[in-house]
Amino acid sequence: MTENFPAPRRDLCGAMHVHRRLLNESMTYRAQRARIESRALQYETGRRSSVRRGVVTLPVVVHVVHNTPEQNIDDAQIHSQIDVLNRDFRAANPDVSRVPEVWRTLIADNEVEFALATVDPLGDPTDGIIRAATDRTSFDVDDGVKAAATGGSDPWPTDQYLNVWVCRLGGGLLGYAQFPGGPPPTDGVVILHTAFGTTGTATAPYDGGRTATHEIGHWLDLFHIWGDDDGACSNDDRVADTPNQADSNVGKPAFPHVTCDNGPNGDMFMNYMDYVDDDSMFMFTQGQRERINACLEGARASFLVARQAAPAKEPAAAVAPAQAQAEDGDVERLLHDSERLTKEVLADIQNMLGLVGHETGK
């Protein structure tokens, strides 16, 4: 029997719920977010520039957590989602041609691609898909889907794999993500099974695979384009080339849609970090790319270091000495940044332990 659910509202993405909860609960998360924002600002203002060269491919493990046969989505639906991600993050999606002329120079190829993992944490071959039956009829933003003990599926090492959980979400949620800097055991992205991929259970208007594009944008440190200020026009997404806007857009807006005195061009509602229907969002900007670079070379540098350290599958062509020296310098800088970030995290933990010990000794 086919499950019939009302189409959820995309403005119930749960990423900011998780973000605010962690800010309230964790001093370490607050400290990490301050460092991450400082680095992102340096990239945005040009005080620091990206050192990575070429496309980085992120290994993905998809956890299909199912309570009914229909929720146990098939491999084809999963592959359809990976295809969408690879088009969207490379600006290779056909509908990018619909970006209004005034913003076409801002369209960004993030040089990020995704592939289902081929090797598991133990070094054995895998198809990158985990299937876990559950007694739970739905999940929410409490991260229950991310652990077998709470009816979900345990993550693979989150500094080596992008973990994506696909399940039935309650409360009208389409998905949610954890921003970089959060607890490793819950790091990753969660997507509603009817808003994942383009085939199978994917249901209009969220059958274009754009929910995962949106949530992985959060995982790579992008905020909602309107700044989550409930229409106050006082906050933004910390990206200079996305216009400030009053609130989320839904459905299929007509261009221009002016809010927050942002005329004549109005809201960039076709940005992946807004809430419009899947067939109405189709771009990232150059400023968002810089923020993603800051994330990949900072809080998520382990993915770049692993890529640089991976042995070549076949002999590489000879490289000119100057080019080789430049590439070695890039790797050295990435390794240095990763080492420094690790030291900063350890310092945060030590400070936290000191605070706990001080409070206990009162």
C-alpha cells in the first residue's frame, strides 16, 4: 500500500533548530563556531584565499532507516540523488540557465563532487549504502536516526565520510543538517524519504533532489539566504553577494520579488539556500563558494587531506618541477591548517575539562 503524506513545508528545515540547540548547550560548539566564522570572514574579505586546486570528491554513506517497505528506498533512487548533487554543486544543472541575467556572473562552480563510498571504515569493499530496519515510525531533529541505540543507524567516521540518513521525518520536516564544528557522533545530513532523489518515493514539489543540495549546503557552512531573522531584515547569510531578504520564499515566486528594500532585483529566491520548490532553485553564488572553501580548508579539512594523501590508482603523468613544488606547498598548507585546527579543538576540550574540574571543586 502506498503511503500518503501531506506535502511538507520546506520552511521547516531543522538545521537552525539544531544549530541553536548546540549553541545553547555547548561551550565547545560556540568556540568552534566563532573560529569557523572568523575564517569564513577572512575568505570573504580576501585576507585569505583558497589553496585547493581542482575538484574534491566527498565519499558518501547513505543510511536508509526504514519502518515500512516503501521507506526502504531502492539503489536507483539513491544514485539519482548523487547525480543531482554532482550537477548542482558544479553548476552543471540544466536549469541554471534560468538564473536572471543580473546574477548570471555570480553563478558558482564549487568544484565539489560526491560519490558513494567504495571502501568501508575497515577497508573492505562497499556500495556505500546501509539499510537498517527500525521500530520507530518517524524521527525528528533530536538525532535519534543517527544511532542504532535510538532506532537509527550508527555513523561511519564523520571526518572521513559524509553521512546521509534517509528516513521518515515527522512535523513536516524535509531535512536537517549539522553545521561544521558540532559533535562528531551526530555530524551529517538527514533527509525525508519522499524528498530524496528524483525517482521512487520522491514526491512533488520536492522530487528534484534539491532538499539534499540545500542540507549539504548547511553541512558545508552555508546559512539560509534570508538570515533567519523572521522578516526583520537585520540579519543575513554572511555572504556579500546574496541580497538581504525579509524571509524565506516558498513555491514558485516570480522575478523580481522585492523585500528589505532590495530592489530593483529583489530576493535571490532561486538560490539553493532558500525554500522554494525544487524546480525553482538552481544556483550557488561566488560568495557561497568562498564560504564553502573556508569550510573545506578549515573545519572539514580532513576530507581534503585524505584526498591529497590517497595513493594514485594509476601512474600519474610527469609534472613540471615548478608545478610539483606549488602542489606540494598546497598540501603542506592544508596539512598545517588541519593540524592547527586539531590543536584548537584539543585546547577547547582541555579548557572545558578545566572548567568542569573548577566547578566540581567549588
